[in-house]
Amino acid sequence: MSGFIHWYENGWSAARADRTVARIESLGLTLSDPQQQRAGLLERLALTDCAAVDVEYWLDEETALYCRFRRVSEDVVAQEFDLDGLSTVEQHQLVSGIVELFNEDASNTVGFVVDRSGGSQDVEWDDVVLGQPRIVTVRPDTLALPAELVDRLHPELTRLTGRPVGTLTLFDRVNAAAPA
């Protein structure tokens, strides 16, 4: 099983894509070929002409991070980060950085999942985030969903300790999303 981060944001546009890439780069990651690809990549990441775009970031000369930007509804885009092949230290650094970005911009987030072990990879996270009645049987490390969805569709989560983050309820069993 491969660990992952899925970050669902609404209000997606070319400007949001540009801002998102810049924020990810602020974590110390670089695009595989930033000079040649940046303009074309940002245009593709608006996801107006396609449903998904794969991006490769580099943590260093030997370590790649694969990310997919995927439109899951008219207004929601999922950013999927694959943690496969990263050391425990690299995973921790990346998760901490992405969680920090999430905490800074929770108002545009409609779903956030961190699962370092990949144990919840079979959960249909798109359906859960988009409000389909799916039971969350395997708990990821960190899960943030709109509070209204938790109240209406997820009684299995109400037994867990969650805290409000804007309009979301955050369940964080490993304390990965604790404010710094």
C-alpha cells in the first residue's frame, strides 16, 4: 500500500493553479523542468481542456514526488500526492508542509485526507467529499470534511474527536494537523 494525501479545493481556476504550484514550491519542491514547463503546465492545471494533469516535483536530485490534479466536479479539484518511495523523514516533512498550507487556506478546502500507510486507499474519497452516502470504515491519519456532511452522512465519525476548522470538521488521530 502506498501512502497519500488528497486535498480537495473549490473555486479552481488558472490563478488558483498558479498560486497552488507556487505554494508547493515554497515547501522546497521543484518542478521536473521548471523553465520549459511552467507556462504550459499552469495552463493545463486550470483543467479547462482536460480532467487530470500529472505533475512531478523533486525533493532532491534522487527523490521525486508524484502529484495529480484532477477535476472531480464542476467546481472541485483534487490534488493527489503519492507518498510512495519517500523515506519516513521525507514523508513527515512533506505532510507537515502540506498540512501547513491546508491550515492557511482551509476556507477553500472541501476535503482533506492524509494517510501515510495507505490503509484507506480503497475508500472512495471523491464520493465521501462530494456528499455521497459512503461509510468511512478505515480511518486515515487526518480527515477534514464539511461539518454539514459529517452531521448528515457520517454517524460513524461522530464518535471520534473532531475540531472545527472553518466550515470543516477535522479528525486528526496522529495530531498531524495541530497548529504550529
